[in-house]
Amino acid sequence: MAQAIGRSRGGRTRKIHAVVDCLGRLIAFEITPGQLGDVRVAGSLLAPMPAARLCIADTAYDSNGLRQFLSERGIQPVIPNNPTRKRFHPFDADIYKRRNLIERMFCRLKDWRRIATRYDKLPPTSLPPSPSPPSSCGGPD
């Protein structure tokens, strides 16, 4: 089994890409080598998910392809524009503040020592406990 470890400027690293529901519960994730670009993983993570109203992501996921993929599914992308972008897209900074749900989910994941320290190098052994089933996040947004 291949190790999900790559080389980047910071040395040997890996990245955890995650999708959470409106309550900050982990729905799906993927572990990739550290040098792999973030936006390459977004399509495979989001494709099997049911359509949502919003997709909040950080600047690393800013690409025309991902924005088009989301728009075709009727999802509003809330992604800050990369500063090197020539044509800027509209961005709602107030909605973007909800991205803290993802950051809090990563803090909860780090409660498990094997994830925080990254001692386990193979993706299957470094997985967190089974994620909760997706909830229907009804109610006011």
C-alpha cells in the first residue's frame, strides 16, 4: 500500500481534505501527499455528496473548474479569490466566517494522538473513527 506522504517546502508532509455538514460533523475526507494541489481532490470528494446550498472553501480551492462544477450542481461557491486571479468572482465574507466549522472539526480530529502526531503513515491506519451519518441540516441558515 502506498504511503500518503509527499515532499514539500516543509519536508515530508500529507494533507487531510475534509467535507463537513452544517453542524461541523465529518462526512467525507481524503488523505493526499503534501505536494499535491488541494483543488485536485475537491471534485472526487464533492461528487458523491448530495447537492447543498453553499460550498465554503479556502483560497487553495479557488479554480474556475471547481466553481463551474459547483454552479452546475446549483451550489453557491463561497471561496475567496486567489490574489493572482485576473478575473475576480463575487465573495461573501460574512458567509465565509462559517468556515470555522471545518477548523473546529480538525481540532477535534487532533484529539486522537495518531492523527495529530501523524505516526501512522498509511491512510487506512491513520483514519479517524467512523464519521457520523450526514444530517439534514434543516432550520434557519
